[in-house]
Amino acid sequence: MPLPDDSTVSLLREGYAFIGNEADRRGRDVFATRLLGVPVICMRGPEAARLLYTDDRFTRKAAMPPRVLHTLLGTDGVQTLDGEAHRERKAMFLDLLGAGQPADSLVATVTRHWRERLPDWEKATSVVLNDEMGRILTAAVCEWAGVPLTREEVAGRAADLVSLFESPAAIGPKHWRGRLARLRLQQWIGELVERVRQGGFDAPGTALEKVALFTDADGRRLPKHTASVELLNILRPTVAVARFVVFVAMALHSHRRLAELLRGFEPESREVGAFVEEVRRTTPFFPATTARVRTPFEWQGVRFPEGRLVVIDLFGTDHDPSTWPRPEEFLPARFDDFEQRPNRLYELVPQGAGDHAHTHRCPGEWATVGIMRQAVQILGRELEYDVPAQDLRVSLRRAPALPRSGFVMSGIRRAEH
Ligand code: HEM
């Protein structure tokens, strides 16, 4: 029997929508409840995002459930650090993936791999976009990172990398597949880290080399285990961008007039940018993130006691009706004046909130947006295809969400211009 005020049943029933719905039901954006008997404080909205991402009364230590650490994230990675130790480690990621050349080089490698695959798509009767992108992104990010991978290995490594983000919320065998995949992947990358450190492997300037040789302020290298977790913090989420590519395809398919209009615009254009931002805002992907209270305080009439788990609803903040009127509608024009909005770092938060250098906001955001812009270019301008009858329903009770069919495309051909 759930305890009084335990919201586990609502969470299971409503999935991604739970915190937002509950906030609407209670008429407040911050509320205390229990999930699986554990007391938590749930929050949504830009002010809550600002609080959790920037206030040092929170800590990320012991803030993630073990089932997430043993699959998705690994232990001792950048996500679990606070303060100066976090900023140092984060600087390494921003050096590798920051705006401009670093992110662009990853996007260019992905785009090249994708284009090389197109002749096979044209020959095939049909392809499942989600599965194809998983393999294309795996091959591309490994090449970019300096991680050797033969053609024969791509499918197996892709399956393991996908399993890392498919398994945290799963129960039973699917969850255990994710744990095994993490062990296998860490073993693989750990051996490469060791070879680089022993000088037996030449990977100049690559992410593999930089992570393997990274030293903290005391001049110490990362333990081999931690180095492999951090390199997987680049490989895994790049493969996860496949989900956003599928939701780009879904949006092009559902909004034909918009898709037609976008044919007139280059990937770098403002118009494509606004479309991509609206896909990121509306896609049910990373549902929420967590922290623990380090120093007790009170906020908006709610007591935050020491050690309490606090959950910020990222999906709910991206659908907060006070920031995004008619949040369920797909309206890229919302982004026309977005750059001028003073609160923008806390309003659009599919990949975390705040500024990248000082908070846990995602350092892969520029690469993600770049790959999605290329997806609009390839799927919306360079190719024509049919979308045969299939089950495109998206359940909000599955994280990360995906149209059931994975988005099947058939009769793929080059567009005639
Ligand atoms: C698939 C699209 C992506 C989504 C939905 C996503 C989502 C997120 C979110 C929500 C966070 C913040 C989590 C928190 O507050 O603890 C985050 C952090 C992070 N992301 Fe991403 N991400 C994506 C792509 C990428 C890419 C492409 C990379 C690298 C190539 C990347 C690397 C990271 C790392 C290293 C962190 C931890 C940052 C820190 O703790 O300071 N992500 N991501």
C-alpha cells in the first residue's frame, strides 16, 4: 500500500506529465511528496530550474538512484561533482565539445557518415530511422573521438550504447542488459585509456587522448575507471541524439506546410534553428534531474531539509504554460525573439539549465543542435521518401520516448530540385 501522499501511482500512470499535472492540480510549482516511499520535493518552471542548477545549497553527491548510475551514467563522472572539482572536469568537456570548431567537427563527422550511408538507404525497401541513426552515430562518434571500431563491430557497440539510455527506467531483463552493457563498454574503453597512457596508441588531439591524459588541479590523472566513464559520457549521448533525429522526422511528417517552407532554408538559417528548438522543447527525452539539499532552507513556503532529494522537471519546465502559452502546440515562431529573453537559460531546458561552464548543463548542446539542423537538411531537403502505415504513437510512460515503430521510411530517393 502506498503511504499517504505517496505519488508513485500517479508517476507510473502519467510518466513524463506527472510533475506538471500534479503542479497544476495543486496550483503550485513546488511540492513535497513521496515516490516509492522516499520523501522528495518536486519542482517545475524557470525559477525552480535556476534554484536547482545555480544554488550551492544543493549537492549532486548521492543524488542519482543507483539504477541510473549503473546504467546511464556510471559512477564518479562529472554529473556527480560539485564546486571547483566540477568546474575543472567540465572545462575538459567544453574544450572538446564547446561552441564553434569543437562541436562543428563532431557534427561534420556525423554528417559525412550519414551521407555515406544514403546509397544503402536508396537500395533498401525500407529503413527504421531510429535503428539506422543509432549505428551511424556510433560509427561517427567513435571515429571523431579516436576510438577504433571496425565495420563489423558497429552494430554490437551501438546496441550496448543504446542500452545504456534505454535501461535506467526499465525493469527486469531490459534493465540488466543495460548494466551488462556498461560493464562491457567500460572494459573496452578502459583498455584503450591504458594503451594511450602507456604510449602504445597514437590518438593525437582526440577526445580519447584528452580524457586519458586529463589531469586535475593537483596534477593527478583520472582513475582508469573514471576516464572510461567520461569518454562514455561523450559516446553514449551522441548516440542518443538519434532520438532527436527521429522527432525531427516526426515533426517534418506531421507539419507538412512547415516542412515545405523549410525546403527554402539552409541548415544554418534562423528558420531551421527555430524549428529545431521547438523539436527539442516538445520532445519527451530527459525527463528530470535530481540533487540533494546540502544546507537547509525554505523556498516558496516549502521547507528543504538537509539530505532531501529534489527533482526538477525538465519536460514540465519546457511545457510550463506560464512561459510557453499553449505548450502542446508545435509553434517554431515562439523562438523568434528567444535570444532577447532575459530568463532564456532557465526556460528551454531539455539539456539542463544555466550556463554551461558553471552548472551541470549539457556540454553537448551545440553538437546536438548541429546534428538536428543537418537532419532537417537531409530528411527535409535532400531526400524524398514515403512514410508507410505504421504505429507512430508515442507513449509518455516510456523514457526516453520513441514512436512505437521507430519511424519507418520507404521508397527513399534523392530529391529533385
Ligand atoms: C541526445 C541529446 C541530449 C540530451 C537530451 C542531453 C541531456 C542532458 C541533460 C538534461 C543534462 C543535465 C543533467 C543534469 O542536470 O545533471 C546533460 C548533461 C551532460 N551531457 Fe547531455 N544531452 C544530450 C546530448 C549530449 C551530447 C551529444 C553530449 C556529448 C557529446 C552530452 C554530454 C553531456 C555531459 C558530459 C553532461 C554532464 C555535464 C555536467 O554534469 O556538468 N550530452 N545532458
